[in-house]
Amino acid sequence: MNILLTAAEVFPFAKTGGLGDVCGSLPKEWEKLGHQCIVVMPKYANIDTAKWNIQPTNITVAVPIDYWTEYTRLWRGTLPGSNVQVYFLENADYFDRWGIYGNPEGFWDNDRRFIFLCRAVFEVAQALNFTPDVIMANDWHTAFTMPMLKMRYRFTPRFSRTAGVYAIHNMAFQGQMDPRRALPFAGIPMWEFYQGSWFESYGVVNAMQIGILFADKIVTVSPRYATEIRYTSSGYGLQGVINSRGGDFIGILNGIDENEWNPETDKHIFSNYSRERLDGKMLNKYHYLRSWGIEDHEMKEDMPMIGMVTRLTDQKGIPLVEEALERILSNYPVRFTIVGSGADRYENYFRYIGSKFGKRALVYMGYNDDLAHKVEASADMFLMPSLFEPCGLNQMYSLKYGTVPVVRAVGGLADTVREYNYSTGTGNGFVFYDYEAADMGWALHRAISAYFDKPNWIRIIKNGMMENNSATQSAERYIEVFRWAQEKIPPF
């Protein structure tokens, strides 16, 4: 099967969260399963072309936008550890700027930038002589590929048998646009915009709605999240739209790239280890604490360490941490470590915590992939108190690394983490339900108490390390969906 994946971010070239991780791992898994895949994404100014051996080609592609034509030169690289070709779109007006989206408010021309990406996908495929069986678009940034496939390219021979699959990674960001700008950019006549049309949503164009309605199949990143966005406020106003496509909507749990995240082979951590050799995990904790200037005599007390690697946003439950962390550090014999970045308010709060608690609160503000691996290997427990979490990958990394997750039961967190049962010895973490600091604190209390009950603590660790959350399983499920999507394409 020929698969074309397009996304605004793909790890390791550009990433802000789980979207980038998943779009970087799935193509490699599809290649292992015998399929051919190419990736099309923007060439942002901050992509390190030298580090990733990304080279310019002599291919320049014409891209129709509104009534004029624009151009992009292709650069080519490969996903590390694979032969998957990644094609980067060079365009000074759209992508030669720092960052992906222009956080926190977003670049003013994101509608035009990402519609350009969507239209370019088809022109790049033609320039490369690549005939996709499936185009997989991800989140609102590439949603316009779905109507373009049906309305502009369906009768182009190369795409006449191409299915469109649309993946929802985060329903909270839907891509609302001014129809007077967005539709002409996409080559869609304004008469298609009227109340009740597929292109209209509360008076604006909603890119995610368009992706859902025009795709042959729609997927999201965990079974629990699929239910939440259909029947609760997590659908952010699109519950009815999703339910109208309920027969074509599937929840597939994301998986982790075990070439990148595996304590037995991870090159980022201080000492490799496995379920059978857990002493290496203690070595990681020791060396991590030493790297923060903590001396041997300061480690004499057996003190569990709570870790977080996160974006500092309300979605990630940071308000709960802000309310409870000071009390936890004051009342429990624990250490806390965090690697994160986001809202200034939260960054300042964690700096305050670091200054107040010194060597019991190890705070790094910023994105640091190397340090993220070290936290997963060194922490005893990993905190994810999310308001909502479509899938989450860090809890899966934690299970793999023997770091006990403490999570709120939402989305993919509920699909992967189960409360430990002392009677049966089953379960792999600690779970709370209400979005309340007191409930989070009680879950942490249970985890800290279990830490000092070593036989049960080792059982929890080993239960987690036995879980199989690999990207291979996820990739196989996507191939099933791709085949179902192809069955919907009418013969000519």
C-alpha cells in the first residue's frame, strides 16, 4: 500500500507534542510492515537541516492558491532509523520563520500557510510520480486535504482511487477561519458557504469539521477519547458532526516508538536496564540526582521522586499541581522534578517551587528531549493530572521505564493505566477521577504509601513494564482502517 502522510509537525524535525511523536513513528512502522510511505511537511526555519541530513532537491512545484500560482522547492530527508522519505516544503513567505504555529496566539496567516500545505500535498505527489492509496491528514492544519481530494482531484487519474483518512489528535484546536479568506485560498467557491453547509460552523469555516465530513474514515488517538468527543463537552461543539459520521469513526490507541523509548537500549539515560534487571533504574536515579549537585550524604533517606515532563497549560492539569504541590512537598518525604515550558505564570510558579525547596524540587524550564528521557528513567512515579488527554504518550513511556504513573482517568490515560489492586496484585498505576487537587493529592498519597511497601511496589513496576503499547500495534490497526477506507471509493 502507498501511504502519504501529511502533518504540521513530525518528530524529530519539528514537534510540540504527541502529534509530532505519532507522525514520526507510524510511517516507520508501516515501512516495517511492507508498505511504502512518504511524508510531506513544511520546512520551518528552525529545522536543523545539517543535523538531519536534509538536502535540497532540484524539484520546484507549482501550487495553485486562489486565482494565482505559488511555488515551493522540495528538500528531502529520511526518518531516522528508516528509509521513509520526508519531503519538506520550502517557501519563504509561509515557513521561513521561527516556530510552527506562532504560539501563544498563532501567526495571523496560519489559515493561508496550512491551506498552502494541503494543496501542495497533491502537487508534490504528482511531481514525485507517487500514487497514494491513502492520504492521511492530521489535525486541523491538514484538514483541507480531504475536500480537495473529493472536489479538486477526484477525477485526476493519479488520485481517482485514493482514500482520505483524517486523524483527530486534539479536538480543542479546530482551525476556525474567515470564509472570505480560507475558501478562496483552497479553491472552493464562496457559494459553498451557507448556514448548514459542510463548510459552515457557527458563522465561520471550521477546518476540523471539514476534515471530518469529507474523509472516508476518521480516527482519533484512543478509544476512550473517541467516546468523550462524541458524548461530552470534550467534543467542543462538534459532537453532532462526529456522530453524523459515527459509522466511519474509530478510536485507535497511539503507540510508542520502542526504538526511541526503551530502557534497554536508550542512549540518553545513565544506565540501561530491563524488567529483569531493575538495579539499573536505581543507578539512573542516583546519577540524575548527582547531575543536579546532590551529594551522596544527601541521598541517605529513601525518598521517592515524582516526575513530570509536560507543556505548562491548563489542559495538562497544571492548576491542580499549582494548588497542591507546595503542600505535598511540605508534608511528604518526596522529591519532585519537572521538565516543561508554557505559560509564563506556570513557569514562574515552578521556579518559585525550585527556589523554595532547593534540592527537593529539581526544575528545568524549557524543552529538552535528552532530559525528558532521563526523567522517565530516574523518577519513581510520573504525574499526569490532565483536564483532558486525547491519548498521552508519557504514561506509556513511564510504564515501559518502570516509572509508576499517577493519572486522571481521561482519554488515553484511562485506556492504559489501571489502579493497583493489593488483593489481586493487578494494576499498573494510580488513578483519580474528579478534576480536583484533593483527588490528585489522594492518588499521590496512595502511590507514596505503596513506594514504601517494596514487594507491592516492585509488582506495580513489573506489571507496567509488561504492557505492550508499541507503535507496531497501532500501525497495524491503521492499515485495517486504510483498507476499509479504500472500500468506500466508488469504481469508475
